[in-house]
Amino acid sequence: MPPGRVWSEDERALWADLWGSPQASQWDESYASIVGLYVALVVGLFSGEGKAWQASEARQLADRLGLTPAGLVMCGWRFPDGVPAPVTPLRGLA
């Protein structure tokens, strides 16, 4: 993870999930700071500490990282059949 701050357990978990995603196969180490910024914004938003501008920035970063359907189109990426795997409900929401 990018240096310069102490990363929380939630941030570390999201970081690992993102770098394990199919999209990460298209990123190189130059994406580390952008992914780190996305992680910090998203975890802050979900903890209730975010502002509207942060939500907007997180959405834009998600698109640019190919993490949304619109972002996949924008990046020109398609997954082979069966990737990503079927969706599993989030913890505590099943």
C-alpha cells in the first residue's frame, strides 16, 4: 500500500480484494496511488465520514479503474465467460 499513512484493517482488506480482482490484471505498479486513493475514499464513505465530493471522486475513480460496468466499457475491457465469478452476497446481508 502507498506509504504516508497508517492503513486500517478495512482499507487493507479492500486493497487486497481490488488487487485480486480481474481488473487488476490490467494495472501495473503505477496504479498503486490511484487504487490507494480509491480505497481511502470508499472506506471513509462507508464509515459515514465522507462528503459528497468524495463520493463523486470515488465514483469517477471506480470508472477509471474499470470497477463498474460503465468503467469496463470506457476501458474497452470484456471478461471471458464465467469471469468474474458469480456474485456472493456481502457479509451480514445474506
